[in-house]
Amino acid sequence: MWILASPLRRRLSTAAGFGGIPGLLQPADWTSLARDAVAKCEGLASDVVRAPPTALVVSLLDEMSDTLCQVLDAAEFCRNVHVDEEWRRQAQQVCVELSGYVHELNTNYGLYSALARALRQHDTAAAASTGAERHASAAGVLAASFTSAAAAAGAAAGERAAEVSEAAAAGGWDAEALLVGRMLKRDFERFGVHLDGEKRDRMTLLTHRSQALGMQFTQNVLEPSQLGQLELRGGLAAATARLPPHTQQRFRPLAAPGGSGAIQGVACPAETSLLHSLLRTSTDEGLRQAAFHACYRQPHANLAVLDSLVEARHEVARLMGFESFGSYQLDSFSLASHPDAVATFLQRFAADIAPKCAEEAAQMTLLKRITSSGGGGGSSGTAAVQPWDRQFLMAARRSNEEADALSMTEYLELERVVEGLSELLRRSMGVQLQERGLEPGEGWAPGVRKLAAVHDTDGFLGIVYLDLYRRPQKFPSAAHFTLRCGRELPGGTYQTPVVALVANMAQHAGLSLGEVEMLFHEFGHALNSLLSRTRFQHLAGTRGPLDMVEVPSHTLELFASDPRVMALFARHRSTGEAPPPRLLRQLHTTKRRFVALEQQQQLQFCLIDQLLHGPDPPTGAAAQAQIADIMQSHSALGWAPGCHPHIRFTHLIGYGASYYSYLYAQCLSAAIWQDTLQADPLSRSAGELLRHRLLEPGGAKEARCMVADVLASSALTPSSTSGSRVTVGGLCGAAGGWYPDPTAMLRQQQLHA
């Protein structure tokens, strides 16, 4: 438990510091900021347990959540991006300690019971209102048929119904308050607060164990001692001489055992990025096979870690009354609602792309024959395409087009791309991105930029920080971080959001089309945060179901490669000319190379994820055998015995039972594009539709209803036969849940054979 702030402790300055946060001017201020947040939450917690059973309880709990998240989210961001080690260390410490306090709140029975009491009071009033309305209706019918006395009774019953309804409204309940209340109750129960003592203790133990196992799995993927090294001898060692120079530099002489000093080959760290580089660039098939085995057999310890995690998650689900962790995760708040809907979707998607996958596999077979006859197969080459050939042959097929891809970077400068993105938002939604100067202490690294999002009638929407260039000790991937969520404040004002986009681009270099798409993708998350206008922060922006939260980002990503949008920012850095149409056509052709096989790989991970979180999750040898069956059944290129495709797949930790969300998002964004944006991606009416129906609701609207609203005019039909029905908006109903019809995505990516 945190020690609350004492009167002797110095007070924080009100000057804006890191990320614009008042008082956060030096690393030690993290501790003061966190203790102030805890002190405020202690007061709010006291208010909750004393509050009347109304929506006020939800408002107080949401304010507690917002108070803590403003510190935790900012600290999480700081520890991942700040150039100063002490800033990172202090932020890390606050993350650890505040997370412990959050767990205390999540298991606080007094808070839970106050919320449960308020929800029961609402439900009782709602039931009474429904009953009174029915009685009024029946009495009214009698009145019309019989006597004036019955008419008076009907009028009285109607008055009682109105009184009950007004009583419920007087409790402050609206649809969003009720949704947040039910979600908060579910969150409490996910920590076992409602269970009896023994089960509650077991839930706490399992929660901590799952978190520790997830961290261990991820750490093993990064830990050199767990990954080992790739050792090459004889002809395979000699084959490293044909690798790109920067890859050759990663190899070191491999000494023979016994201390004789003799050299028996070469070795390199079995890092994921390095092994994938070898799989893309080595012309020797034997070397590629060795790299593949190193990548998918180590860290071997992760097999046992994942077994333990799967068992812990399954026990959590059973304690909560669910048949599987998948059912536990995909409850009524998600779009899918049930794992059977996901299974139906994945089976259908697998059947839809199978012919195109077979076609692309045949193209790879021909390509391997050509490269092998030219000496590219290596001494240990085989005629059939193997799993370790996939990345190499994809790269080889694209190599003839690489010159075009490289020349495209001359047309894509970061500054112009940001300006073009701002112009796109101005035309389609009335939103401009205005550069603002950083206050002293507000930044965390050289090159950080601050943009204000301003609407032409609604005014200031929020702040977006851009931290896009690579540097040491920085978060390694592209990401969207929320520093502060939006929410309504007392008095009718609105707390505007603050977000940051992080990437690792090379400075003073043009962007690739992939980097532009990535920037648009992450800005889609930012728009979701900036444009949502929810009453509560608990459902603001990206705080919605996982199978919906990627839809805005995938939708905005589609803008990046549309020629009409590219015309806003694609200009040659020297001449200012637009890229020639031939270059744009070639880029789009290259982008579609082997896309079916890439989607099939995503499908494999989705199926593995669902298997490990199903009603009878396998572990040990059974898990390995069933995963091998998935790979053999759903890979046009087969699989290698003894290899484990999931051994480094860290999305199993953060997206347990929910990795299907990426395919859902691709299908939905493609449908949105074709239904709403394809005719004119710069259309103000289309942009306003996205703003009001997809972005403004945040997570405060039922996922199915949001999709139906956005795709109200869609007339999609199934792309293959199935037992599912298509509803308004292209959603298919299955097993008590929903999945998107994949027709639009199949059409967009030309996945029909």
C-alpha cells in the first residue's frame, strides 16, 4: 500500500512538465505525482462507499480510474521513450508500485458492493417501470372497452409508470452510465472480488501467476541466454560470405571444444530480427533451414511457460463460471461475443483464401526452380518449397521491383506526409493539425513535435505528440500511447485527450510506402482518442472491445495508398513533381505479391490462439501435436516437424483469445472503405459519417450497433457458402455472436483465385 502524502512533503509546481503534465519537472516528481493520485483516490473511495445507490457511484469510480490512469499511462509512456535513464527508472518504479495499488482497488469489496447495489437499484426501478407500463397498457385497453372507471385506472397506472421512470432517471442513469457500470462490475469480478474467501485467494494467486508468466514468456524472446546462438559449420559457414555485409558482421568465429584454439565455423546470436534477415537474404537453402530451426525451436523454455499460462488462464475462466478462457474474454461486450463465432469466421476465411494460397504456392515452386537453376538454391537445396523458403522467395520475387520502391522514397518526406494528413483531415472532417511549440521540460528527446488538433467549429480537440525517429533505449515498434483520456467534467466542460505516436524511422531519409501506411495506421488510433466524446474516460477512444479497437486504424491506413490521397503529400523532394502513374501502379502490384500466403500465416496464429484458449486447452505433447496439425492443414507450404510457430509469438500474451481481432478489423475496414469512402475518400459527408458513427462513440456503444450504423447502406453478400446469415452492415450471425463478412477484404486484396 502506498504511504499517503504527508503535510511536510513539498508541493508540486503547477508549471507544465513532461507531456504537458503540471508539476512533472524532474524524475523525482513521479513519486510525488503518484502519491497525490493515491491520496485523491482514497478520498474518492470513501465517497463511493457512502454514496447513494445511483449513477453517482459510477461517476466516482470513473474519476478514480482517470486519476490513476493519468499517472500510470504517462509513466508507462515515459519508461519507454525518455532519453534520460533516471526518468525511465523513476517512471518504471511508479508503474510497479501504482499497479499494486490498482490491484488493491480491484479487490476492494466495499467498492464492488457499492457498485453492485447501485446497479441492482437501477434494475429494480427499470423492472418496475416495465411492469407499470404493461399494466398501464392493459388498463388502457380495458378502459376503451368497458367503463370510465377503468379509464381512470389506466390513467393512474400510466402516472405510476412515469413516476418510476422518472425515479430511474433521477438516479443519473443513461445508456453510457449503465454500460460503464456493468463493465466496471465485470472488471471487479475478473479479479474474483465477488467469490468466497478461498476462491478469491485462488483468483488473486492465478492473476499474479498469469502476469508473471506473460512477462517471462516475453522476456525469454529477448534474453540471449534463452535464445542461444545459431552455429554454422562447413559449407554453411562458408555460405555466410554471400550475405549482405551488415549481416556478415553479426557472425563471429566458432571455436572448437577443448580449448585448442581451432575454429570450426561461425556463430551469431539467435535474435528474432537477425534470423528473419537470414531467412530473407540467404541464397543457401541449408543456411535458411538452420536459421528457421533456430527461430522456431528456441527459446524452448517458452513451451513450458506457455503451458503454465494456458492452465492458469483456464482455471481463472472456470472459477468465473466460463467453459474456457476464450468465452471469458469474448463476453457480451465484444463484437464476436462467443468463440464459436470466431471459429465459424476462421473456418470460412480459411476456405475463402485456400485456392489463392495454392496458386501462390505454385508460383513459389516455379520461382524456386528458377532461382535454384541460377545457383541460388545452395548445396543442400530441395525441389519442393519448404517453410524456410517463404521469406526468401517473397523477397526474390519483389527484388525486380525494388528499384521502384526505393525511388518512391524520393516522393515521401515526413514533413509533407504530416501536412498531407492534416489536409486530408481538414477536408474530410474539418480537423486541422497545428504545430505548437514545446514548453521547457515538456519534451523527452530531440525531434519530438507537438500538434494541436483543432476542429473548424468545435475548436480545440486535443494534443498529439510525434516521436518518430529511431534512437537507442526507445520503444522498438510503432505505437499509439494515451497520456490522458477525454471525459466530461463537472460544469459541462470536457477534458481533452493527450496522445503520442511513436515510431522508429530513419532521420533525414525519405519514407517507404509501408512507413506512410504505418503512420496513418497509428494516427487512426490517435483520431479515435481525439474525436471520441464520451461521458466517461473508461470508454474513451481506444478503450473498447479488442475486436473493434483496430477498425479505425485499419480504415485510416487504407487512405495512405489511395492515389487521390497521395496527391496531397507525394512530391519529389528535389523537383516537387508528383510520382508518375506507372510508379504508383507498380507499387500497388508489389504490395499484393503473395498476400494470400501472408494472410494464411495470420490465420494460423488465430487458430493456435483459439486452440490454446478453448474448452479443453492442450498442453505438453498434445499441444505440440495439435498445433502441428493446424500448420499442416492450413499452410500451402507445409510445416517443419519439431518446430513451434508460436514459441516467439508474444501476441499470445497481450491478445490471448483475441488475436482474431486483426482479421476482423481488416474485413470491417475494407467494408467501410468500399461502402463509404471508395467513391471519394476526401468527401466531407463520408468523413463526417466516420467521425460521428465510428470515432465519437469510443467504446460507449455496443460493437454490433456501431458496425451497423457505419455500414447502414452496405449490401455485401457472402463470398462463400456458409450457414451464417448476413445482417445489415455485412455482419454474419453465428453461435450467439457476430463476425464480419470477409467479401470486401477478399475483393480489396484480390484474394479470390
